[in-house]
Amino acid sequence: MSGTGDKIKGKANEAMGSAKQTAGKAMDDKSMQADGAMQEAKGKGQGMVGEAKDKVDDAREELQEQREKRDSA
């Protein structure tokens, strides 16, 4: 359950959202700016989900290591 995929998707959405905002500002298109802001926010959320998944995986691995140490003692 690695969070790498979520973090990659998140970075891509952040970059695309930022680009849309910049293009929207250049064209004075408020709708495009808003879409870009929403996409960037979505990307940040995806990145946070990825980080959370990685933390869960790390905790699971740590728990497994502790169990193995306990069982071998």
C-alpha cells in the first residue's frame, strides 16, 4: 500500500494546477484560475494521502519487526 503513486499523482496535479492558474492570469480567465487552484489543492491532498500511506506502512513494518524479535526471544 505504498503512497508513492499518490505522491506522484499529487505532484502532477499540483504542477498542472499551478500552470492553469498562471495561464488563467495571463489570459485574465478567472474560471481557469479557479480550476487551477482546485487542481493544485487536489494534488496537495493526494500528496498528503501518499504520506499517510507511507506512515502506515512504516508503522506496520515496525510492528512486524517487534513481533519477530519477541517471537525469537
